[in-house]
Amino acid sequence: MNYQESREYIDRVTREIPSVLGLDHMREMMKRLGNPQDDLKYVHVAGTNGKGSVIAFLYSVLSEAGYRVGRYVSPTLYSYRGRMEISGKRISRDSFAAYMTQVADVIAAMTEDGYPHPTAFEIETAVAFLFFRNENCDLVLLEVGMGGNLDATNIIKNTMLSVLVSISMDHMSFLGNTLGEIAEKKAGIIKENSHVVTALQKKEAMDVICSQCEKCHAECVVADPGKAQVLAESCLGQTLLYEGEKYEIPLAGVYQKENAVVALNALKVLDTLGFASTPEQKKAGMKHTVWNGRFTVLCTEPLFVVDGAHNPAAADMMAASIEHYFKGKRLIYIMGVFGDKDYRSVVAKTVHYADKILTIQTPNNERALPAAKLAETVKEFHKDVQARESIEQAVETAFRLAHKEDVILAFGSLSFIGEMTDLVEKEKKREGKQK
């Protein structure tokens, strides 16, 4: 297969093969591929909100320190191939096509032998393992797709460090109906005699994590954001004082202090495990971290912010950031959500800050909630809402409605942020607006 054929193949699998939790298919596929994942070392990251940000901090610092670092995350905003990167360079089209062809051939043999067809995420994870092994990565930063214990990524053996970011209610149909049940699934990435860094969790989740660490004889560090002081901040970034050192981070949002503290604690543990970084490298890496779509400013007049908030916990965090940065400002929302998320709670927690609300349907995704249906839900909480036929129409309407001192905030899903960014850039050029 060439690159286009590879993308069509994975798109077809995405449409036709439902997501499942379980490791049997993955183990069989990886065995037939020679178990490339066993030749690598990992930082494995699970949790509900903050996985991508923590990985972004670690990726930047460890690359700054000179390590050949692989990063596997999903979804990505601007490039599909950005899911698999090594030290700032994403997998090439030719490499992706070659690995996908190799995996597809194995799957064809598996299905002939009576095995079920692996899911799209299992296939992408297999491609990532082949890529990272063949490129001789020193360390791979591996993001869990969903849950933990039964996630396709959890076939790895050489986990240097497990990281658990903030855990909250999400994916309940797969993971459980209580915080404890969900935490149990996510804590399933903890390996015997390993090291763990966790965010400061709610008691129900923390009890589960501590129990799992004790069971696995794993050394656990709790990263307490209360020990970090914010010295300066704006919606463009912040400066933190933590354990006597100043760190500049370009990521805004009140929740990024917690993510930064988790990352710094993870780096301290890695210092003892053969992946050391100097204080200067830590500061430089934190300062130059790039992670788009998390309270990211695209334009300043008017202020246009995008955020991936898509579940109740993320909505709480975004609401806190609105209170913190935009109190007294007139806000215009652009909202698009997936129908299988608890979007009603997201709406209820956020709409009262807005003056006007525009709803959209996220494109090219079967899970997307129609704009009109989302508008109906919003109307239960807010009278000034309009459904727009496209993202482009919503962006044009928002700019038309906004004065230069107002704030446009787009959120509800990461899936449309790439397209949103391109449209805002076009609008900036057309109007001569500044970032």
C-alpha cells in the first residue's frame, strides 16, 4: 500500500470494526509481528484529563536533554501522522505506508485463521511500536487510548514509569459508573516493582491507586499542585515557582499548573532511572513546550481561544479558566460535541458565561451530535443560541458578532480544532488581525 491506500485502509477499519477493550487480539497481532514493543522502554500515561499536556512537557524536556524520544498520542489536531513522532519529527508517509502494509498482511493471516479483526486503534498502536523500535528510540512516551488495564497499549512490559493524570467520570459505558471503578481500570497500567507518579486525585480514585501500588510493590509519588506558586500569568502562559525553581510554561489554563507539577515529578523520577535532565534542560524544555488545542489563543483582537473540553471535569477546568482570565468580558461560544459524551453536563457547567452561543456539528465523524440537536439542549439553559451549518460559517458569524475587546471561545471536542485554526488564520489575514 502507498500512503493514501494506508489511510483509506485505516479509515475503513474505523468505520467497520467497533472499539473493544481487551488484549487478546493485540497480543496475537504483535506476536506475529515479532513483538517489537518488547525492545523499547516506556513512560505510560493514563487518566481522564491532562495526558497530552503532561506528555508534551516530558517530550520537550527529554528531547532538550538529547534523548531520542518517541511520542504516541491521539487524537492529533493538524496531522494524522503527528500521532507518532520522534524528537519533533513525525513518521513519514513512506514509513507509515510500509508499516501499515506489514500490519495489514498479518491481519489478513489472522482473520484467515479465525481471529477477529483488530480495531483501528490496535492497528495504529502496532504501527507505532514498529516505528519506534526500528528507529531505535531511547524512550517512548505512550498515551493510553481508553481506560488502562485492557487498552491496546497495555501489552508493554518495560514500563520505566507509569503516570496517572487527573481521573474523573468519562467513557462510563466502557469503564464503569463510579470514580473508583474507572480509577481501577486506569491504574491497571501499573506494573510489578515499578515507579508511579500520580496527580493529586479525589479520595475514591486515590485509594484505588494506592491499593494497586501496594499490590504491585510500586513506588508512588503524589504530585501536589498546591506546592507550586503562580508568579505571573495570562491567557498566553504562566510562570511557576516549584521547589525553589522558576519555570515558564507557554500553556494557559488554571489546570496546566497541575499538569506541569505532574511532569516535573515524573522528570525527577526519570532522573533516577537513567534518563536524567539538568535543571537548565528542564527549564528550557518546559518553556518551549508545544501542545495546541488546550486553552490556546489563535487571535488577540478579538481574543479567539480554542479548548478541547469535552467532558464534565474538563468543563469544570475550563469554567475555572474563564472565571480567572475573562471575568467581566463578553464571551461568544462556538460549541461542537460528540453525541456519546455527557454533553448536557458540559453545557450546564459552561453556558451561563456566554453572551451568544453558536453550535456546530464536528465534521467527518459518526459520533458527532448535529448542530441543531446541540442547540436544543443549549436552549434549556441559554436563550441566545444559533445552529450553524459549518465550522466556517460559525467562525465568520463569531467574528462578525465580536468586538475587539470580546472573547470567542470554541470548545467541546478536539476533532474540529485543526480546521478551526486554519479558518481563524484565514480570517486574520483577511481582516489584518494580529495574533
